[in-house]
Amino acid sequence: MEPHKTGFSVVEGKDIISEKVAALANVANDCWNAIIHHDFQPFVVYRASFETWISKFLERYVLLT
């Protein structure tokens, strides 16, 4: 993987809205709590985390493929 070009912004032109950021923060917190409490049943939050992350950055991944 090469370094980003000078002036590259990972957020410029992206659909970053408070609802998506809050959703990502919430699922990250759920994952952390599951890890800390050794409670592996709730690890379905990983899927929610992945889907939230992809919804945030899908445009970039689609453009790169």
C-alpha cells in the first residue's frame, strides 16, 4: 500500500453525518463492552460495526475497485 498523495483527504466529499458517526461510536462501544466482559454472545455487533463503517466509506471502496 502506498502513502496518500499530498493534499489527500479521507473525508472530503464523503457523507459524514452525525447519525452515521454516532452509529459507529455506538457499535464500537458495544464491541468494547463485550470484550471487557468476556461476553461473546453480543459479538453480532461486529456485523453492525462493519455495516456502519462500510456505509460511511463505501463510495471510496467502490471507486478504488
